[in-house]
Amino acid sequence: VEKENHLLAACDIPISVPGDVTTSAYGVILWILTATELKPNDRVLICGAKGGMTAVLAKHIVGDNGEVSVIEWNEETAQWARDSIARHGFKPDSIKVTLQDDVTVGSGDEGYWNTIIMNGSIPKIPYSLLDQLDDEEGRILFFMQNHRQSQTCWVVHKNESIVTQKELSRFRFTPIYG
């Protein structure tokens, strides 16, 4: 983060970034990555770039043979994420950040992802993204609006034709547009 925001980062709270969004608090990012059970060599799609830190930490977990791809709807936020990723020592081809008008539809033909992270709140269950998950061990994490001021975090596991879901906690997250 920028120097004037170092104290906010240390306090583990969201920080404004270009594009009218905020970063996730570092504790929430770590919680997201733990809840999705990332492991080396996974393919991860992050819908909503925010500050880029979720992508950076995910890439550290999946390693050189894993893949992390980010889709973002706002050009300012996408560029901020690219710059943040570069500041953390990653080359542009290590973590791809793609501009896309509707991030709620996922990556289209690039799927089968081990994990999809909806990095913001959404108004309805993203059923179309289930088809982009790996049939054996796919996982999707999303924050769905349930009250005026909070969202419930869900993790859905896909195993062949069986889908299990787990309600994890309530959060307040910026919305994803699509």
C-alpha cells in the first residue's frame, strides 16, 4: 500500500484503492485463502482484483506450477492490481489481470479452475461459475448479500455431481458488478 496507508494496513482494515473499491483487510484475505483450501499447483480464478493482495498470496501458495488469474471490471482497479503485483516481485505473465465488463460470468473457455474466489459481494448464487470448476475438487467462495449491511460468505465444494456448501461467516464487502 502507499506509505500514508501503512498504519491502516497494520490495523488490518480495508484501504481505498483507485476505482472506488477497497482492499480486503489482510486478516480477511488470509481467511479467504484458508477457507478455499488452496494448495500447490492449483488453478485459481479471482473475480474482482481489489488491491491485488489476494492474488499475490494465492500465487505464493500455488507456486510456479500453479496458475492465478484475475478478472476485473474497472480499468483503474485493474491497473492498481497490476502495479501492486509487480511491487511484490511478480512479472505480468505470473499473475494475469484481465479487464472484463462482467466478472460474474468467470473466464469462459479457460476453466476448469480448482478454486474461484468472488472477491466482493454478489446478489445471487453464481451458478454459471460451477460449470467452470474442476469436477473432482472444485471450490468456489463468494459473499452473497443477505442483509442491508452484511453478506454471508459461502464455500461450495464440487465433486463430480455432488455439490456441498458451507456457510462460514458474515462480512461487509464491496459489491461486484456484472
